[in-house]
Amino acid sequence: MASMIKVGEWKKLARSLRLPEAVIAGIDKDSDEQAETILSMLFRWKQRNASDAAYTRCCMMHYVI
């Protein structure tokens, strides 16, 4: 999934997943590589919203297409 997100677009996706700006800033600070950053963002989202996983997969597919 991480490889499907365009370079530099992860923050836009994180905001559309309603991650707080403080979480986004922390992920940005802690991660150096794009793939690592995206995986971290998706993991954080999953921790916060595990019950919405199916809905989000559909949204992400729409986002990257």
C-alpha cells in the first residue's frame, strides 16, 4: 500500500484520514525515508481507527487512482 502513495503526498492522505497535526508532525520528524514515513502514518492511523480499515482501503484506492 505504501508504494502506491505518490512521493510527497503522504501528509495529504494523513489529513484525509483525520490524523491530528501533532501526530503528522511527529511522524515527519521521526521518519527519514518516504516508505518508512508512510508505513508509520498508516500504522498510527490503524491504532486509532482499527474498525474503519475496510472503509479506508476503499478511500486509499480512490486516492491513488
